[in-house]
Amino acid sequence: MNTAKSNTGGGARSVSVALAGSGGAGVMTAGNMLLEAAAQAGYFGLMTRTSGPQIRGGEAAAMLRIATHAIDGPDDRFDALIAVDWLNITRFSAEIPLDAQSLLIGDPTHGAAPEALLASGAQSVPVEFKALAKSIKGGWPNMVALGLLAGFAGIPENAVKVAIQKSMKKGGDALAASIAAMQLGMAEAQKLPQRLPLAPSEGGRSGRWLVTGNQAAGYGAIRGGVRFVAAYPITPATELLEWMAPALSRVGGTLVQAEDELASINMILGASYGGVPSLTATSGPGLSLMIEALGLGVTAEIPLVVVDVMRTGPSTGIATKTEQGDVNIALYGLHGDAPHIVVAPNSIGDCVRATQWAVSLAESLQTPAIVLSDQSFGQARAVIDRPADLAFTGRRSLAQANAKDYKRYALTDSGVSPMAIPGMAGIAYTADGLEHNERGTPSSQASDHLAQLDKRRRKLASIDYGDYWADVEGEGELAVITFGSCTGPVREAFARAKADGLSGRLISLRLLSPVQPERLNAALAGVKRALVVEQNHSAQFMRYLRGEFDLAPQLTSFHRPGPLPFRPEEVHRRLIDWSRS
């Protein structure tokens, strides 16, 4: 049983609703307002979105989960689906699971609900959104739908009013019409065959954020010291860049839109070479184009950060859908021996800390760092507790002007050697992609090549990455090893399994490279079997674990490609069945 859905003791702890419609129907606007209203009422929430591959317009759906407690992912099913119209909604039927307890609400003037949705057993409820909206001058069907969903979930009317006012700052007749249409929708909610009002919120809204994963990553980058960004827009990373453009200007930084991904990464290489912490953001196709320049950053020891908001691949794939398919390229895509940092946040809030950490590591170790986010984080919007501040203080080691016998790539014990910034008096060096000696002079000598390879590897192995390398929770002889956006559903599945008497450990890796074999083996001490959960077709994370670690537990893979997310109950069932086998 999904205890989060229990409607005893004064209300539900979690409600999931979806709002779908064709281009121009305003479902995303209404969805964002509903999430804002939930935040105003003191609830936690998560809104993900789905759309087709069109460049603009077209059918879309806003999918929301609102809860009395912190949540990190979607629930198993949806309690209600509102379709402002039925146009192409069946494209989303697999992403919006319904059952006999769900309501399927649609406007009968647009025809009957599709058989693909009715097959779920959901109860079909007709509501004439268009006619209700027309009864108000300037009214819109999506505002009626907003009120209906708010009434279904028991979100106070005043909180919805505040959300509408924040979205429509100009006010006037349009604001009044939207509020009136919303109120009509709330009245219609009272006529529904069932409602699922939420229990009172826990703790109020003080100190909480309403943020997307892309915004969180951008904030973490700025907090880490990034002051230059160059990037080429690409779904689903574009919003990170859009958010950073004005944010950077407020802290004295600069964002440049490059002509393509090749230009963007070379721009940040140049800016970082000049002493400014720099970042670019992209998705899988863009990361492919950046690989050679990443290698240049490794051999020239120039720090930089690339945020890869993963999407479904290969090639163009499904640009608007999520997948964890870039593990291999992030870890192994650079040619030659090119040690670098790969970090993966495991929640929307963690996008702040993980990106800040990546900047700190890149700067202190003078190497490229890749942050593996994904579409389900980047384009999701959530009400979360403010992420805890972490004191990542890594800074670049700089040379002193007029240093005697300066060697840019000196073979230090730590592997890190002071970096001269162009314009420093009395010191200069060559920074290019050729192998070199300690001074930076190009060299084809085997001894220089080996010495520099050892140096670049040594600096990544020389520091203590601390406890932030992974989240390790629970105890027992069974474990789940995962990373990124799979962490939330696994954590919720463990909470349900615990209620069934099953104990186990959750290990969510945050630092994928360099590998931490001693730490992982310590986290797995006493574990006999481990389930590896990931969202890609070829079990790339499992192969990474088997290839890089000598692990005692027997590993079993639970993987599938995007875009369908893992849901807590399917992981819960797998844990229970697996524990009995």
C-alpha cells in the first residue's frame, strides 16, 4: 500500500494531478500557478512537464505532485487528469498512469475521452471548461482547470489568488477574469464524485525555495565563484543559461551566447586561462562536440565546468525527455588518459551543492569537471527546503609574479602546480594540447609524457573528497546503488519496504570520477547483494561499477531507458521480491 496516499487522519499526505492540452491551452501556466499556490499554502511540491519534439507549441502536460512532506520524485499514479482538450493526449498516456481510483476530467465539447485512457478504469467526468470560461469576459479554460485542481486537492482559494497575482503582475481586467474563472473551477470541484484534500501542511513555507534544477545548478555555480559563461542553447539545458544571464550581471560576471558548442567550450577555456572561473551548460549532443576541448583542459590543466543536462539519445534522440545515457561519454569519452571530475547531483536541491562542489574541485585541482544532471531535474520545478550551505572553499593555486625558475607543470607531490595568469610580470608559459615538460615546452620524450600523466592522475588522487562523495543511508545485508534522479524513487521505496519489515542500504554516488573504491567498499561492508538502479538501456552505471570496483556483493541490474521515470512502488516491489528470492 502507498501509505503516502492514506486519506485517514485528516487528509492525504500526497496528491498527484496532471493538466494536459494542445499548444496555446496554457497548461504549463496553470501548472506553475498551482505549484506556486501549493507553496503559498505551505506544501512541498514537484512539477515535471512533458511535450512532443516540436520546437514550439504543440501538445503538452504539466504533472504535479503536492505533499505535506519533502518529496524527491513522482508518485506511482495520478489521482486526477484534466484535459483542456484531447488533442494528441494519448502520446502521454504512459507518462500519466491512471487506475480505477483516478478521475479523468475533460470537456465533452471536444469529444469523448480516448479509449487508451479509459482502459485504465479511471472514472470519466465531463466538465465544460470552454463554456465556463466564456461565461466570464476574458476568462480562460486553463484558469477554470486551475481552480478545479486546487479544489480537488484542498488548496485554499486565497493561496491560488496570490499565485495568480504573482504571475499576472499587471493586474487589471485580465487578472480579475482569471481569478473569477479560477473560482468557477473551485466551485466545480465540489461537484466531483470524489476529492482528495491534503492534510494540513507541516512546518509552513518559511525558508523554502520554489526552484528548478537548472536554476539551482546556476546558483550553485555562482556561489562556487563562476563569473564567465559561454554557451549555445540546447534543450533541456537552455533555462540554466537563461537564468544565469541576469544573475551573473548582478555579481559582475558575463554570459556570452556562442555560435555553437565548439565555440562555447573554447571560450570558457580562454576565460579560465585568463583567471576567471568559467562554465558552460549543454546536453548530450553538445557534450559530444566538446570532448576534444575537454581533453585540452586536462592536458593544459585549465579548470572549467560543463553541466550536462542529460536527455534521451543517441543523436538528437528525444530532446524533451529524460534519460541517464551519458554516463559512458562523461567518464570515458575523452581520448587518451585524461583524468577529470564527474559529479552527479541526486535531487533538485542537490543541484546547488553538487555544482558548487564541481566548481571548487575544478578550480583547486586545475582540471575540467562535468556535472551530470538530467531533464527530470533541470526542467522540473519544486518546492524544497533551502539546501544546506556547504563550505566548499577550493581555490586555484596561483603563481607569484617574477617567480624564479617558474615551471607551470612542476612535478609536485600533490600534482597541483601554481598557475600563471597572462600578464603576470616575469613569468610566461605555453598552454596547448601538446605533451610538454615541466616548463610547458612541447616534448615527445617518453619520460616527460609518463611524468605528466602521473602528475595529472596524482592530483585527483591526492585530496580527501570527504563524506559528500555519496549519500549512504540505512543498514542491512541488501543494498541499492544508484545515482542522480533515480535516488528519490529509491529512497521512497526503501521507506515503504521498511514498513514491510525489510531493511537495507541506499548508496547514491555523487562522485563518479575519480572512483572511490575504499569508500564504496566500506559503505557496502556486510552487504551480500546489491541492486543497481539506473535509467538507460545498456546498464552503463552497472558496467562502470563492475569495471572500476572490486565489490564483494553480488550485483543485480534494474535498468530501463527513458523517458518513463522509475516510480517508488515498482522499486519497492522489486526490493521485496528480490529479498525473497
